[in-house]
Amino acid sequence: MDTAMTEIEQRNETMIELLASGFNQVQVASELGVSDRTIRRALEDEGIRAELAGRRAEKVNEAVTRLNNMTSQALDVLADSMASEKGQIRLRAAQMTLDWSLKLGRDTDLREQLTRIEGRLHDEAENENDEAQHDRPDDFLPI
């Protein structure tokens, strides 16, 4: 029985890793030699779904870290391209710089707006909680 559990645990671990790496359920089932229904059933387990969500978040964080580490080099290449003697290369580098600058600006604006909205929602929730505390009849007030 322990061997069967170990095999199931290993299969679930492999399934989670493959799904987190971008494989779809049919591909995972084929890779593991099981039906896609088996994969769907396994994903009904809350623990497996939580593990998969955590693993996907780790993969995204790893990718973001790698991208952040490459940003300086990419900017150097872009700057070199803007100094190219070939007009077409300079034009493309300038277009890319402007495109990404605009996207970054919009991203920053959206983050600021989201932060303000979250702050307002938090303040409103606190105000409602305070009002609910004051609206209680006296016989419910703590002694």
C-alpha cells in the first residue's frame, strides 16, 4: 500500500510540475500514461490545486527575476542600436523605446490608481465597522 501511495504522490508531483511548466491537461495525461479525466479528478483536490498555484507563482517569480537581471543588458543593446549608422535600426530602437516607455507609464498609473482604490475600500470598510459598533443597542455593549 505504501508503494501505491508513493507512486500516486510521485505522479501528482510530476503532474503539478508539468502543469506549472505550461503543459495542458491532455499533454500531462499523455506524458503520465493516464487519462485526462484522471488529471481533472486529481485537480479537484484542494491541496493539489494549492500546490499547483504555489508552483506557478514560483515559476512566474523566477521568470520575473531573470527578466529583471537581463534588463540592464537589454537597455545597453537598445542604446547601442540607437547609435547605429543604419537608419532602419535606429528607427526600430527608437520605436521600441517609446513603446515600452508608454507601457511603463500606463502600468505605473494603473498601479497608483489601484493603490488609491484599495486605500479607499479599506477606509470605507473601517468606517462601516466603526458605524456598526456605534449602532449596537446599549444592551449589547461590552461591560
